[in-house]
Amino acid sequence: MTSLESVSVGTTTSVADVAGDDATSLRLLEMGLTPGVQVKVINTAPLGDPLELELRGYRLSIRRNEAARVAISG
């Protein structure tokens, strides 16, 4: 499966899974990146990190290494 870090700007996809069982993975789930939710990549910073996402009616910025933990489908 592909991860959220590889999605290009302007693309909408859905979360399939969040890998890991540490504090970072739990925090991603708490911020709304749960399986089935639709996520749109809005923008990236000039050097490519962090990513700006839109989900559940709000915007969220996460680092690429965090986005690599989020598996996507479609």
C-alpha cells in the first residue's frame, strides 16, 4: 500500500491504516486520521516538510515521517 507522504498536492484519498502502536501513531489517530476518513493534501512547505492536509472540516499539518505511517487506499 501507498503512504500519505507520496500523495501529490490537490489529491484526495482515504486513510486505510495508521502503522505502529507508539505515541506518534496514537496521536495521529487522535487528530482524526482514522481508517475510512477522506484526506486532501492542500499544500507542502517550500522544502517539502510539513504537509498541510484537510480532513473532517479542518486543516492539519504533519511532518513527512508522520505521513509515512499513514497507509492510504484509492
